[in-house]
Amino acid sequence: DMSGEVTEMLVVVDDHLNHIGSIPVGIHHMLRSLAEELSISVEKAYSLIRMYTKGHIEETYQQSLQPAMKKSFRMWFKDFYNLLDMYAKEGAIPSTLVFKTNSEIMSWVQEYIMSEDSLDEHMHSRQSVEMVILGQVYQDSNIFTDKELGIISDIMFI
């Protein structure tokens, strides 16, 4: 559950909840990082990501944004990988990731997570990593109203 300020991680193995973890980094951290890197407002960074995911940005400009976008995910990856490594030591990491996040930017999230070279290493799995994204529509047009996205409503058998 990747919400505004926090990412919560549930590990389900053989239909049982094995672990619950939390990362103090969420979508808003990434948007603030991107805004700072590009010297724009956070609202503009959010708009830019939405345009990017819909393919409404010129290819040359898209390529120029890549370094800043990758950088915005770095702090999240660090904490995410620490949790994965901790759970892997206990043999509790399945090969499927299920994310619940803002539906307007979920393809951006998926693109950056799945393109990360270190993901397989930290998943500690011989199987290829699969990712399922459940989109959350914000009830409020203000992206900074951090309402809890909740526990995944559909039980996913991993």
C-alpha cells in the first residue's frame, strides 16, 4: 500500500499473513524530490507525472526527465530493499508484488519498480518477479489529503 507519506508492506505466504512492515516514504516524498530536482512546484511535478503516464510528453523531454525521476525513487528503494532483505532471511518473500497506489500515477510506479536492476537480487527468488497494481482513485482532488488507502480488499494468493 503505497500511499502519500508511508508505504505499508504485507507479506502473504501460502495464504497466511506472515509479516507487516512499514516504510516511512510514500508517493508524496517522491513527488517532493522530483519537484526539488526539477525546481518546480510539487503540484506541477504531480501534473508532469500524470502527463508522462498518459504519453502526453514529447519524447525528448521525457528522456531529459528520466534522471530526476529515477532519483526520486532512490530513497524509497533503499527502505524497500531493506525490508525485502529482512523478510528474505526468514524465507518469507514470494515472487509476486501487489501494489495499491494512486491510479493516476500507478504506471509510473510500476515502470520504475520493474526497471530496477536490483529488484531480482533483493527478492531472493529464482522465479521472475511479477507485479500486480491495484489503482486507488483519490476522493479529493487535493493529492496531499493523505487518506489511508486501506488493506488490499481482494485476497491475492501468492
